[in-house]
Amino acid sequence: MAIQISPSILSADFARLADEAAAVSGAADWLHVDVMDNHFVPNLTLGLPVVESLLKAVTVPMDCHLMIEDPDRWAPAYAEAGAGSVTVHAEAARSPVRTLREIRGQGARAGLALNPGTALESYADLVPEVDMLLLMTVEPGFGGQRFLDIVLPKIRRARELIAATGGSIWLQVDGGITDETVERAAEAGADVFVAGSSVYKAEDPAAAVQALRAQAEKAAG
Ligand code: DX5
Ligand code: ZN
């Protein structure tokens, strides 16, 4: 299980996105881009035109997390634009199998995200269709919220489900990942860690990425 860190630019300076991406480019495995539409979540960020521009300016592979209504309509275009990974929410997708297959068909990794209150077991049949499961460890919409420990048992159950499916699916956690919480998420079985405020509010974002990686690797054993 290789630990990966995906800094979220939600907490970066939106007027300097390319520079903010470059600040973590030597340290991060992915750049996590939170697309919010003010309908699926009560916040509005950016969409496909900004992602297309960023893809030209950024070397780190892009991990697009779509917190939008009707991801079936929009998700394949992010993959087609060149995002390395595109994640849709289970609560929003109406035809998840078709959408996940379209994402893969465009050459990207397909992710399925579950909110803290969404049962993993309802989506167990979709696991063979995904390259990554994303378990939200806060209610989606905003950076800087506290990690929800109630999600830890679900992380453990997801790790077991993935092991039963063959073990190659990544298990991402997103929300409240800090030097105080990363270890228990890693111990529970997460291997991809999204971190927004703990990276971009740090004085040295690249060093913050490395510190989170070292802690997660230690805890994962
Ligand atoms: C929240 C977003 C997260 C956010 C995490 O809905 O999906 O990616 O940037 O921010 P932190 O790490 O500050 O909780
Ligand atoms: Zn996110």
C-alpha cells in the first residue's frame, strides 16, 4: 500500500493557482481540485475552463473531485481534458456505472465519493467499477473543518472490501487531514490523503506534504 498525498488547492490563493500548484510539485503525488457548483454543496469554486487552463500550467497530475449535481453530464469532460483522476459523488450520480466507465474510457482513473452519512454497503457492488473510493471525513463544501472520527469504522470496512476485491483500489480520505488526524486515518486503512488547509496554510507547503507523508507511512506500517 503506497501512501500518496493530494494537496487541495481549495485552501490556496485562487489568484495564483499555477504558482500554488508549483509550490507542492516536487512533493505531492496529485493536485486535488475541488469543483463545487453551489447546488450539491453550499459553495462555489471553479469548473472546466479553469481546470483546462491549470492542466496546461501544472505538472502534477490532477485529481478532480466533483461536488456537483449531474456529474453524469460533466465528469467525462474533465477526463477528456486531461485530469488523471475524476471522482463523482455517489449521492449525485444517476448512472454511476455508465459515468465511471466513461471516465475510464477517456483514460483517467475513476473515483467514487461517499459523504460521511452515506453507507458504504449500498455501493459495494460498484467497487469493481472504480479505481479509487473517496470517503469524505467532513461534510463536503468547505476547507478547514474538523475531521469526523465517526468515519473511521467506514474506512476500516472499505479497506476490507477492497482487500476482498483484489486490493488494487485506492482509498482516499478528504477533510480535516492534519498532523493530528493523518495517523488514525492511515491506521484505519486510507492510502491517499487530501489535505487543504494543513498544506496551504503552512509556511512551507512542500514541507507540510512531506511531513504528512512521513506520518502516514509510519502509521500504515
Ligand atoms: C471539502 C473539500 C476538500 C477540502 C479539504 O469539501 O472536498 O478537498 O479542500 O480541506 P481541509 O483539508 O482543509 O479539510
Ligand atoms: Zn475534495
